[in-house]
Amino acid sequence: MHDLTFPLRWRVVLLTPALAFFACFWLLPIARLMQISGDGHVVSTYLSVLTNRRYLDSLLATVALSVAVTLCTLLWSVMVGLFLVRHAFPGRRVLVALLTFPLAFPGVVVGFMVIMLAGRQGLIGALTLALTGDKWVFAYSMAGLFAGYLYFSIPRVIVTVMAAAGKLDPALEEAARSLGANPWQIMRDIVLPALAPALTAAAAVCFATSMGAFGTAFTLATDIDVLPMTIYTEFTLNADMVTAAVLSLLLGVVTWAVLALARNLTGQAAAAAA
Amino acid sequence: MDRLPPQPSVLSVAATRPGARKISAHQPLRFWLLLMQALLTCLLCAFLIVPMVMSILAGLTVNYFRGLASGLTLRWIEAVLGTYSDSVLASLYVAAATLAIVLATGMPAGYALARSPTRLARLIEEMLVLPIALPGLASALAILAVYGSFSGFRNSLWFIVVGHVVFTLPFMVRSVAAICASVDLRTLEEGAASLGASFCQRCYTVVLPNAWPGVLAGALTVVTLSLGEFNLTWMLHTPDTKTLPVGLADAYASMRIEIGSAYTIIFFAITMPLLIVMQMLGVDPGGNLQRKPARTARRDVGLPPLASNSNPTVDTPGNDKRATNPTAQDPLR
């Protein structure tokens, strides 16, 4: 397409700084990381890492944790998001603002919030000690990590759910109700299908973020074997750059694939809805 | 946000019909569902907000173990400012430098990509977003592998700035591209050009005034992300180049809980204003404007008749697909 007011020369000039920076400080380094991960004999290096029991366990634990976090986040956020969109009460705006603040917290701060709740001097510990005489401290385990990942995932998904639910046509639900559908049927046949594209995208982001989350795990405990922690230990303690490179590229491929898949699934749906 | 679904008027009509019994049969179920939703909402508020309040209180109490009864003090905040003021300042420098570089590179790129309807432009756009689709750990290892041995560079704050720019650039590019695509800049620019405006004149009178809300949204996002960035920064930092979140991790690991909490208060104090402004402007966490940009943006356009009459697309809220498509994971974790 010929564009008189924006000749090719200007396009190149305007794009060059960003592309140069990107090529210099991301493309080139990632290419080098791939080269390092190959270590001269690509197949055997990758095979030895992938068949290593410890790394495999770490990968599976991370995937299982991320799936659990994603499912729980979706369930909780849909319930709360729909409630917040449909019911007006004083202070709702402030409440929504407070609920979305955790979005800007770094992983380390999220970890600290979990320590505040479930750590050695945490609230849950104090409450359970008073109620049952037994002190519950789970911040420094997989359960603590689960709580932390929920803490940073839910606000993001709630924002998405509220935005999507605000666009729902209330007439559809009214019609269903007047035809005798019960609340579960309305949820299953009307609300969820309408939210599906937004939820798919949010689930993918939630899963990918949980897979790559490092700060929370770093604050809570260094001996939980989730993949980012494994990569970190390989790199710093064992100075094993090859394994760290293989694992981080593996992690990158998984998160990128999930995000790309969700985008392909929802891209068409979004286009159809627009 | 304040829009409420109208009360179900259909119900009152339906109540007089034969199907009415069926509907009322669902009333208890609906009540329990509502109750459950309300309970879950309260539980979520407790889960998300209580720890924030607790950490603020903990940073202000004399002895957290003994509780609020031990009295309130600013001692811990002073201690943090004494020990960690360098890392707080470093973070502010890094955020400012990151913002400057991202503005200089990302703003023109976003505009150029939005004005180019070619497949190559879409490909470049996809490529530029890659750093946020991959975990920060991978990018940090990669940068270390290539530039880690340049010790002058490695030991300066610029090393961290580079990491932050790589990470935040996509947000600026997307934000600017989305707003440029939602306004028909080509028509506006052709109008200006036909009246004899040069490229630079058009930049100042047409492009920048229209893209300004997107630039602002992108800039706020970039600064917030840079101030909170940990994953990359932890790998890239040296003992001399600690940023705020790196200091936080350090305080959580090695200091008493009151100091960690006081440091968290300082972090809140620095980021909360940014978040509040973002929320007032309707910027979502991905750096996109959710609502229609402010009206003033259009009033400033150099060519009012053209902008308000001949270009209906100016008025539509950002219906660009990019604005609603979350393509990247949350970079802060």
C-alpha cells in the first residue's frame, strides 16, 4: 500500500532504534543462550537434562502447581468478579481498587504477604493456635507457594472477568430465567460461554506467570523445587550454565507455547465478537 | 463500572404466568449462590488486603511479636532509609533511565508499526513482545551470557537498565501502537500534509496530541514495572547495583520482620501514587487504556474541523484488537 505521508524512509528511521536495541540486547543474547544450551552436541545435552529425574520432577511439580493455581484462580475470580459487577454497594470502587493493587507487587512482596498470613509469626498461625491449639505454618512449603501464586493471579483475572462481564447482555439471562432455567443452567449456557474467550486468555497468562514466577519462591524458600528455583540453583550454586540454559529455554518454550495457543484460540473468537 | 444490569422486569410479568412456579422454585438456589458469592468476596478481600494492612502495621509497631500494645514508632522506617536509601535511589535512577530509553525507542516504533499495515510490521510487533512471553530468568541468563564479561558495563546500573528496557519496551510499543491504530492517523496526516505541513509539523500537531494518552499510559506502566522488577534484576545486580526490590529480598531474608515491613511501606509509598493515577486514567496492568482517552486529547489536535467532522473513527473507544488481547505474562513475578 502506497502511503504518501509516511514513506518507507521514515518507517525505517523510526523503527531502527527499537529494533537495534532489541537485536543487540535480546535476540543476540537469546541466540547465544541457545548455543550454550547445545554445548556442542545438542541432542545428547537436551536428552540428559530431560531424562534427569530431579529436573523432570521439578518440571512436573511446576506444571502441576501452575495448573492447580490456574483452576483455582479462575473459579474464585469468576464468582467474585460476577458478584462485584452485578451488585452495587457503598465503597465498591475503593474495594475493587484495593483488590487490584497486588498487580503491581513484585514477586518478593507477594512472598512477604504470604509470610504475613501463614508464616511463623503469621495471622493464620495465631488464629489456629488460639482456636485449635495447633499452630498452622505453611508459608515455606508448596502450600505457601500456592497461596502466593493465587495472591498475584487473582487480581489480574478479576480485572479480566469484570471487564468481560460488564459487556454481557442482561437480557439474555433474563430471557433464560423467564423460560425457567435455574442459576446453574444460566451459568453453563449463557454466562460461561460469553466469558470463555476472556477466561481462556486470562488462564494462559495465569499459567505462564506461575510457571516463570521466581520472586515469590525465592522469598518463601530456596529449597522448593519449582523450575525457576532449580534454574537459579544450577546457575549460582553449581555454576552449571549449560543446564541452566537448557532449563530456562525449556521453560520459555512452554510459557510461549501456552500463550500463543490461547491467543490463536481467542484471537478468532475476539474477532468474531468485535 | 457503575453500570448495573436493570432489575429483571420480566420476572414480575412472568410471575403471573403458568411458568411462575418453576422460577420461584429456583429462588432458594439463587439465594444460596448469592450468599456463597458474597462469602467468597469477603474471603478474597481478607486474603488480599489483610496482609497489606498487617505489613503496614508491622512496620510501624515497636515490637511485632508483642503486637500493637508495644506502641507505634517510625524507628524502623528511619532504619530502612539509613540502610537501604542507596537501593531506593538506584531504583529511581534506573526507572528514569529506562523510561527515557523506552520513550526514545518505543514511541516512534509504536507509531511506525501502527501506520504500517504490512505483514512484516505485524511480524516485528510479535517479535518485540517476545521478551515478556518468556520468563525473566531466561532473558537475564541470556544477557549475562553475552555481556557479563564486560566488567565496566556489568558493574554499572546501566546493566540493569538494559534488562529493564528489554522488558518494558513491548508495553510502550503496544500502548502507543494501540492508540495510534484507534485513531485514523493516516487520514488526519494526509489532511495536514495537503495543507502543507511537513513531517515534523505533523508530528507535533497531529501525531503526538493524538497519541499522548497512549504514551502516558505506557510511561506509567514502564515506571511501575521498572520499580518493581525483580526476576531479571536479581540475576543482573551486583553488590554495588542493588535496586529497591533487590533490597527488599535482602531485608526479608536477613532483617527482622519490622524492618522488612517498614521497607514494604516505603515500596507502597513509592508505587501507590503511580497505581492510583493509572486507575484514575483507566490504564489496565498491561499498559492499555481501558476507557476512552480524555477529551482534551482531541481538543489539542491542530486541525479541529478535520478531526471532529470528517473522521468518525476518532470517537470510537479503542476497538483495536491489540488493546484487549493480553499477549504476555505478568512480568513482575
